[in-house]
Amino acid sequence: MAVLALLVPFLMLGVILLLGRYEEHVLPPREADPEPRDRPLGGLHG
């Protein structure tokens, strides 16, 4: 049981990483954004 308790977090991390790789293959490539994202999103302007 102790070995299982040690393996579960690593298995979950592996699943998260594999899903990220899968997402990269499934989604279309991002196009270059003509508008820079330097400014903060939302918030107060001033």
C-alpha cells in the first residue's frame, strides 16, 4: 500500500503531461498574433 501511495502522484503527473502533449497534436498551430500581449489583461487603466 505504501508503494501505491508513492506511485499515484507520479502517475497523475505523467497523465497531465501526456494530456498536454496530446493537446499540442490535436489543436491547430497558433498563428502569429498581430497585436502584442505586453499590456496586462483587464484591470484599471491609468
